[in-house]
Amino acid sequence: MPLFGRVLGPAFGQLPPLLQALHSVPRQQVWRGRGRVHRGHHWLVAPCAWLARLPPGADELPVTVEFVVDDAGERWNRRFGEARMASRLWQRDGRLFERLGALRFRFALEAVDGEIHWRAERVWALGVVPLPAAWFAQVRCREREHGGRYEFLVDVALPLLGPLIRYEGWLLPAQEPA
């Protein structure tokens, strides 16, 4: 059973075929597409983005994601243009965990009208220092199939800082090797 299938349970089988395909990689697969990245303007955005290893802003750029499945979970090796953003995902107790830079997130996933919605429940800095859950109440993530493509949206705002980052775009399975 794929990672997202274990987290979402029976709802995983009701998702559109492209969402199921992206989250059912047997060992390794590359998806490519286009995206945009917008960062907020508060002076603390840059250090926060560095801590999480988030990409710089760009209006239109190529996006490549290599999904690698192993016994521990999944590695997502993303490239937004030349910027790399890697994370490790795993599940425990029906929740999805993601390590992104110096941050570790616990997400509740929900299948809603053929989409996957992510809700940040807990966040730790350096893997052990809990951060206030209220700081991450405005983290919005959505995955869907639209117009024959897989689409993603990650929109993050923080109290007092306002918008931190918004990245969105689309992907399709790569036809040629990475």
C-alpha cells in the first residue's frame, strides 16, 4: 500500500487516477511541469525560507520532482528551476510527517471532492523543539487533477509576517529519464 494510501485509507481509492498514480510510485519516478513561486516581503521571510530550504521567487519556471520510495517512506527531490528543495515523508498513527530543512511537520490529510487537502497540526524546529500550532494555522496545501494534469498549491502565511511563500503549478509523469 502506498504511503498516501495508508494515510488516507479507503478514500485514496476514490481519488482521480493522476493523484493515485503520483502517490503510487513503486520505487522511483520523475514528474515534470511548470510552476511559480511567490515569497512574502517581510524581512523575516528570507531567514524563515532558508530554515525550511524553500525556493526563491519566480513567475514561471520548470519544476521537476523525483519521488523515491524506500522502507522508511518517501523522498521528494524537487527542483524549481535551479533551486533544490528536498524533503522526507513518512506516516505514523494515520498522520503524514514531513522533514523539510530544519523543520518537521505533522499533517492531517483529507480527501475532499477528489482533492487532497493537507492541514498542519504540529511543527518542530530541529526535529525536537515544538513550535506553536497557531503559527501554522494558515498553512494551506492542496493537490488535485485538473485539465489532465496533477496540480499542486502550497500557500503559507504566518502571524505577524503575513505571506511567507506560495508555490503552485502542475506536473505530469516524465517521458524520459531524469
